[in-house]
Amino acid sequence: MLLPFVLALWQWQRGMDKLPLEQALAMRQPQPPASTLPVQGAVDLARYRLQGVRAAGLPILLANSLLDGMPGQRVLQPIRLGDGRLILADLGWRALKQPLPDLALPAQLSGQWWPWHGRWTLPGARLGTAGEVDAVDMAALARRYPGRWHAGVFIVQPPLSGLQPWPLSPPLSAQRHFAYAVQWLLLGLCLLWRWRRSGA
């Protein structure tokens, strides 16, 4: 009986998460890429060209990442920038059966600096900092790679050779999530109404 109300709340929260991002994208003015991330400040969705090296360790393969309906993984890698700070980079997407390509970084990485959105996971999900995971354990990642971290994720554009681009704009808009929330709420109210009538 409560499930539709839980799903309505979940969809509403997802819409509220995406709404500020969509508004920021609509208001952002195109600017030439900068060469360094600001030492302080929030993720700004701007384009950058960064220099850095891969932090030691295996890449993070974020499972259950669908692209055009195909199962695959987002390939994530901590990057140590020239100023010594770290950032999590999204190097691209690969299909499940596609071999992992060489992840050697070019001299400069072009991309956009985006907020990191944690995943909603069920009990027993694989949280980790290397290899195939269902969600990235950000606290453990900071312990594994000590130092000063930039918030968010750096979406590499274009992706590394052998990987496909991960779409920046979410497939569902905030308004779609709000519409789904209303649908679940109405379904829950209908079930509640029928339950009360059957008990009358």
C-alpha cells in the first residue's frame, strides 16, 4: 500500500536533484576552456583543459550504466593534477562485452566539470574504489588517495580512445520526474481509496 507513495517521493527527489542542474545549464554562457580548476568554489559545469596523471590503482568500472538501452560501465579514474590536487575523471563508457582499452592519458584532458550524483543502491550493493562497483564509495576513495580533492567529476570530452561518450544531459528531465511522482501519488491515493471502501 505504501509503495506508490515511496516511489512518488523518490521521483520527486530525483526531479529536485536535476532541477538546479538544468537551470544552471540554461543560464551558463559559453566560455573558452580554462587550464586549471579553481582552488575553491563549487562545480561550475564549465569546460577545462587539464594536465594530470592517473593515480596508482585500477580504474573504477561503474556497473549498471545503460546507454541507449545497452548495458555497460562508466570508466572512472582518479587523476592527480599538476597542482597535486585530485579529481575523479569519467573517461567514457564501454559496453559490457567490449574489452577495456588502454587508458593512457593524453597530454591534456578536455572536458567539463560536473557535480557527482551518488546512486541509490539496495542492500548488498558493491561499494568500492576500484574494479567493478555498483556505486563509488567517495569517502573510501578519499582515504585511498589522500590529498586535497576537487568536488564533482570531470567528464572527459571526447572520451579516451576505445570508449564512447557518456551523455551529459540526463535522459529524463526534472519535469518528467515530477510527472512520474504525480502519477505514483495518484495511484497510491486510488489504492488507498479502494482499500478504505473495501473495509467499509
